[in-house]
Amino acid sequence: MSDTLAVTQISERPKHAAAAVLLEEALKLLDRDLPGARRRIEDARRLFDQRRQTCGKNGHLADWQLIRARNYIAANLHARLRIGTVARMVNLSPSYFSRAFKASEGVPFSDFVLVSRMELAKQLLATTHQSIAQIALECGLADQSHLTRIFNRFVGVPPRAWRCRSVADAGRRARGARSDPAIGIG
């Protein structure tokens, strides 16, 4: 097989299929052309090493990149999160990272960060007695009105109303568990 044809086929096939072709050629060459067989084996290995070290399939982030990005976002929700900073952490340009992150998560980076901040806000609203202004700061937002605007957009109700409803629901669940005849209390 000519080198030009091999390169063309590799670029058109999935990596695993290209590696299979290279390994099959290496087996055929093993008895008569040891250096040629070795080159094909090394090319097949490079396909998999490259896949593991750079990006995932079909424009998605590799697993390690997605995990590192998610962990960094979760640990830094209180601070300003810039896409360039996260992209550098996973060795990608900001524009490529932006496209790959959206392909991997299904939402743009900025929406993912906002949803993560709203999940943190809901957790803090339900489990602490902090003021809404303090929760806004802990979630990396400018102030209470910023939190209220975004929370209302993503959750459908303002934070104070959500907190009141959450506390009332927790109280009903607690009263229901105490008076449950199935567990012999009440």
C-alpha cells in the first residue's frame, strides 16, 4: 500500500479502524520488511496515544479534560470563571474548548457555570440561614439582585420564595415521617 493512500485512508476512517489496518499491514510485512512493520505498529500506537492525550471523539472533550474542567468550575464557583483559564488547564485554545465543551455537556460554558451556581445557591438556601446577599457572593455573583434575576430565570421563582417553599416542604416531610404508621410512630 502506498504511503499516500495509507495517509488518505487514515484521515477518512475512525482511529480504531485505521489502527486495525496498520496492524494488519504490519503482520503482512513482519517476515519480509521488519522496519516497515515497525513503522506501521508505531503509527497505530500514536493514533491511540494522540487520542488519549488531546481530545475526545467527534469534537468532544476527552474524559480527563471534562473531569478537570468540571472540578475546577465546582471548586471556583465563588470566583470569576473565565473560559480562557479553564481552556488552558486542559491544554486547548479558548475557542476550541468552547465548542468541545458545548458538544460534551450540551450547553455553552457560560450556561453550565450559571446552572452550577444556581445549584449551589439552592443548596445554600435550603441548608443555611445566610442572607440572600451573602449567598449571592458565595456563588460568585455581584449582589442579591444579580442572584435574584438569574435564579428567577433558571429556576422560575425568586430565591426567597424558593427558600420559603423548600423550608415548608422539608417541614411537611419531617412531620409526615414522624406520624407515619408504617414505622410505628405517631
